[in-house]
Amino acid sequence: MEEKQYAKAHKLILSNRRTGTITGVSDVRSFDETQAILETSYGLLTIKGRGLHVKRLTLEQGEMDFEGHVDSLVYVNTQDRAQERKNLVSRLFG
């Protein structure tokens, strides 16, 4: 399987499930105390937890620092999801 080339470098550092730094962030789709959905250069990243709080956000540099108790980190590749939807529609109506 060939490695995809991404526009911005992406790094996620999580310390003790309490503080984190993320690079390669292009947009914040939603953020509240229990969930954050971020658009990164490696797809959508969902962070779930408790007491989540943004300490620093610089979209021009693609960086975000956050704190709170992290329960999970899940990536979804948006290009793969678009292809899955296209395949589903073609199977339903094709």
C-alpha cells in the first residue's frame, strides 16, 4: 500500500492523558468539554474526554494546545469516507 503525501506535517503529543499539543490542524469543526473534532492534514481527529479546554489555537500555523482528561483519540480519513459514500450510493442506485 502506498503512503499518501500530506500537505502539512502532523504531530500529536499527549502527556499523561491530561495535556496535548497537535500540529497540522487546519480547522476546528466543533469543541466542547466532552468532544473536539479537528480537521488535520491526516484526516478528521475526534478527541473525547472530560473537562476539555483549548489553551492555545493558531490556525495560521496549524497548532493547538489543549488540556483535560482524554478518553479517546480517533482518526477518520475524509477521502476514504467520501469514497465509501460514493460506493454506497452506486450500490443503492446503480
